[in-house]
Amino acid sequence: AQSVTQLGSHVSVSEGALVLLRCNYSSSVPPYLFWYVQYPNQGLQLLLKYTSAATLVKGINGFEAEFKKSETSFHLTKPSAHMSDAAEYFCAVPGGNKLTFGTGTQLKVEL
Amino acid sequence: SQTIHQWPATLVQPVGSPLSLECTVEGTSNPNLYWYRQAAGRGLQLLFYSVGIGQISSEVPQNLSASRPQDRQFILSSKKLLLSDSGFYLCAWSTGGAVETQYFGPGTRLLVL
């Protein structure tokens, strides 16, 4: 079954610094991959979705992710962090009728 | 536009009491519906999903059950709550299978004492 691994349950960056959140998928190449964001006490919302059409995927709020087959990775990046980016981020991969989520990375943005 | 509602927003229940959480979707027909649970330090766990009225697939054996009495209504229930049932319960819908975007509700925070 497909799975994803998120390295680093907590990441802290300074405002204005680069954000890098890591996600690696299991060995078989998935046709789809997702990044979702969850703000405190809210449901999840879609940040971006990889559909095999392009390896670099742009999402909302200035985030993007690059699919790298050689590294089995789909890391999420943002050039300059903003205080409003503080949230939990989940990578996810579909398999059968369900979506399998990673364990999440809590992003903290400091002044 | 489509919207998803969950209620109640928060709930404090004693161990052994029953549970009923409701989720409704507006603005779409025949959605796939999902129940997830987030427990502290345990990520997002899929509990049930449904592809149609009366069709429920269970992912995790436990004392919870789900029902879909109407096309856009999804109910999560328990006859007797356990302490371990505490968590943040999220309902979600999508237009099709797992490759489609899932849209999440605001969640219900359940504390079992």
C-alpha cells in the first residue's frame, strides 16, 4: 500500500526565511500526491496537488512543491515565511478509495 | 457553492455514554463522505468512508459506527464511549475516489472524561 513519510514533526523558522517541509513517498511512483494545511482548531484545506502533469506544482499562499522521482520526494517550500503560515501541514497519497496522510509537520514562525 | 457542516463543535461526555456526531454537505450530489479522527500525537486516522447511501466502509475496528441515512448526511455514533475516543473528529467530502480533492468540515472536539 502507498504511504508517505514526513520527516520532522516540528519545524521552526524565522519570519522571512525559507520554509522547507519534507515528504517522501513509498517506492512505487504515485500518480497523485497532496499537501494539505490545517490551521489551529480547523479542518484541513488543500494547498496543492500533484497529478503527473508537471513536476513543479504551485499552490495557494505562495507554496510550491517539486516531485522528484530520483529522491522519492515531494517537499513543500515557500521562499519567505509569514506569521500566518503557522499551521500543521500534511502530505497525503491516494490508494484504493482512501487517502493516506503523513503524520504531519507543525510549522512555527518566529519574529 | 458547496459547504460542509459539522456539529456540535465541542462535546464533553462521560465514559460509557452514547455519541452522535452529524455531518451534512450542501451544494453537491452523491459525494463520497469520510470520517477522520485526530488524536494527540497520532496524526489523521480514517475511520469510515461512504460512496453512497447505506454504503459504509470501516477502516478501523473499534466501538464506533457510521451511517449515511441520506445522500448528504453522515453520522458517527457510539453506544458507549471510551476514554480513548477523545480527539478531534473531522468529516470530509469529495466528488469521487481518493484522487479527488477532499473538503473538510470545521471538526468536532470530543473530550471523554
